[in-house]
Amino acid sequence: MVEVIRQVCRWIRAVLRRWKIPPAVWKALLITAVGAFVITRWDFSGSPVDSTASQRTDCPSDVTRYFAPGAEDAVLVEAYHTASFVVTICQDASGALHYDGRKRGLPVTPRTHIALPAQKDPFGHVARNGTFEYRMTGSRLVVTNSGRVLVDEAATLISP
């Protein structure tokens, strides 16, 4: 790691010399950048700021009650809404992902709601139930059955 930093610094110095930027100017820029980084990472009590602690959001209890036992402590990964559905992705303490999909504006019943194990893939999250596939890409919800598209709706991130 230290060697990588040294190589980057050498490259930056070479670029700055080529552009004929005076050393006093680039040193001031470097000090300002380091100072800004340190200020954003440390609180004034002298301890590092834990950026993940403030971002942890519990998965809603009306969602976790449909997950398998042991997933009650799940944290919210993402929640979306489309024109017709609300989709919530949560992760439990073991690292397992859970998909919760429900019809908007209707009471939760087996016909309007599904809770499934999910996986991360390069495009977002996917949950499978037999031949049905529920894919949340971050901008779209696509539900297919045996490869035939049943739902394809634009999605809006609502949390976190």
C-alpha cells in the first residue's frame, strides 16, 4: 500500500512539473485536500467517525415478520416503489439477503405479497420462486415467469 502511494505521488509530481505549477501551489492544494479529508473523518472528541453506524437502518418490522426465523434483526439494504409495487431488500446478521414485494395500496395477502431469499447479482438483486424471477435493478422491477415478462416497471429508490 505504501509503495502504491509513493508511485501515485511520483506521478502527480511529474504531472505538476510538466504543467509548471509552482511547488508552493501544489503543496497548498495537497495540504488543503488532506485537511478536508481529516476533518470529514474525525469528530472533535479525537476518535474516528464511524460512517456505517449512522447509515444502519433496521428493516421494517412489517417486512421482517414474513422472513424466515432468525431474520428479525435484518437491516435495510434498499427499498423501492414502482407504479404498482413496493419492494424491500434486507440483509440479516448472517449476510443472507431477503426480498419482500407487495402490491401498493392493497392489504397484505398471499395474492398481494411475497417474501423470498434473494441474491446480489451484477445488475442488482434477484429472488426466485420456482419459474418466477423477481429482479430489482435499482431503476426497474422486472418479474418473469419461465422467461416471459409479466411486470416491467420503473422503480424509484425510497430508502435508505
